[in-house]
Amino acid sequence: MTGALVISLYLLALTAFLGLDILGKLPATLATLVLAALGAMGGVVIVAALQVVGRDGGVLLHVAVLLGGAVIGAGLATVAKLAAELPRKRAS
């Protein structure tokens, strides 16, 4: 294995364990909100990667970017819906 592959696998394992540790300490209401936000950010990463890889712009690239945009929209809509349902403290 090359050095870059070993470092990439190490970083992947590190972020997975760190993510599990952080999500394990969150209350259930916030964990759902965080996972929805991560879904939206994942869509952003997918769209950006597709733009970088497919600079020549085929039909498949445009369809994939459109679907990635739908993933982003769905994630953000879920975040907005969950944020609206969070209990709010009243000012005294």
C-alpha cells in the first residue's frame, strides 16, 4: 500500500470513531438534527466532487448534480423541520 492510502484509511477510521463518540454524547433530539445536517453536508460534498471530476459536462453529470441538489434540499428541509420542533425557552 502506498503512503497516501495508509494515511487516508487512518483518517477515515479516526473520523468514524470521533463521530461515534460525539454522537453518543448528544441527546436524542439533537442527534437527529445533527444527522440531518450531516446529510445535507454530504450532498454538498457529492455535488462538489462531481463538478471537479466531470468538468467536460455530460448529461449524466447534470442529472447527478440535480439529484445531489435534491439531497441537499431534503437535508436542509429536515433540519428546518426538526429545528422548529425543538422546545424553546420563554423569556421571563
